Amino acid sequence: MNGKSRVYIYVDESGDLGIKGTTYFIMALLVTSTPRSIEKIIRKVRKNILKKKYKKSIEIKANKSNKRVREYVLSKLKNKNIELYSFVVNKNKLLKEVIYGGPSFKEKFYRFITLNIIKKALGRSNHNQVMIYLDKKYTQKKHIKSFYHYLSSKLKDEFGTKVEFKISQEDSFNQKCLQVVDFVAWAIGRKYNFGDEYYFNIIKEKLNNIEVMEK
């Protein structure tokens, strides 16, 4: 790696910032320097747990999985070299401008959350190459380019030019680590939206920081 110290960051979310839907919007982030060990979790689910008719399914998602799969994925994270972070937003407490102000206000707030959770995770990092993978959100090239520019410029302002940032938006069915962090976001969402802490408790020891915005 030519002397580069590399870390990988995977970001996913549960819920949305719209008027309807769940009360809490969840963003979750997984940090690791060994992504292949995380990918193996999904591979083993396909090989050892899924029924034959589901083994070739495009993507494994928490909200479509059974209890056994959810427990397996989340429990395997306890012994991995990872850090987990989360940003939890009570939509009922958001400014009206965000909820009712249209796409531009939601986009600004979404960028704010994404930037801050990444900064929180990197605050403890001494790596000089950071690979950031986000679940696919944007379809138009101009929106993708604008979002990448926002993140990279803000992160360079914060951490300097010695840190190289590579940002990629990917379909989660192609990126197994994004499938894993989907389970993390889902588990946190179960706690805040439904008062179900069972799955959250499996991963809570790996949560380095969970920031809750209630007002």
C-alpha cells in the first residue's frame, strides 16, 4: 500500500427525514481496517444459514431476515476489529424547515449528519487513507458530484491534505459490508422506534458513540 495506513468506513441509514414513517431517523457507521473479515459474515450467512431457495438472493437485509440471521450477523461483529457509531434524530423535534422545507433543506441536514458522524469516527483515527462507502442514495451525476465535493472539502478542512479521502456510493447488494451495517442501523432503529432493545444489546459494546438529537 506504499506506506499508506488505510481505514474503511461504511455508512447506512434506517428511516427517512420525511413527515411520515418512523419517529426516529437512524444513521449508522462501521469502521474497520479489515473489511474482508466483515464480508465473510454475509458469505457465511448465504452458505450456512439461508435456505437453498434464498441462497442466490440479491441482497441480505435486516428487515427481511429472520431472527436467526439477525442474531448471527450482529453477534459476529462482537469479535471483529471494528468500531460502530450512530446518529439518531427524533424527527418530531426537527426544525420545521427541515421537515416541511422541501428537498433542499432535507439535503442540507442529511449532509450535516453524514459529515458529523464521519468526523466523529475519524477523531480517533491516525490513518492517512480513508475509504468511505455509502449506500446508494443519488441517481443524478450532478447530485453525486456535489455530495462528494461537499464531503471531501469539509473533511480536508478538518483533517488536512495529508489524509487522502476516497468516497464511493454503491448499491449495497454489491457491497457486503454495507449489508452488515444495514443490520446495525436496523438494530438501533428497533430500540428507538419500537422500544425493542434485544438486537441493540448484542452490539452495544461495539458502539463507540451514539449521538441522539432530541431537540
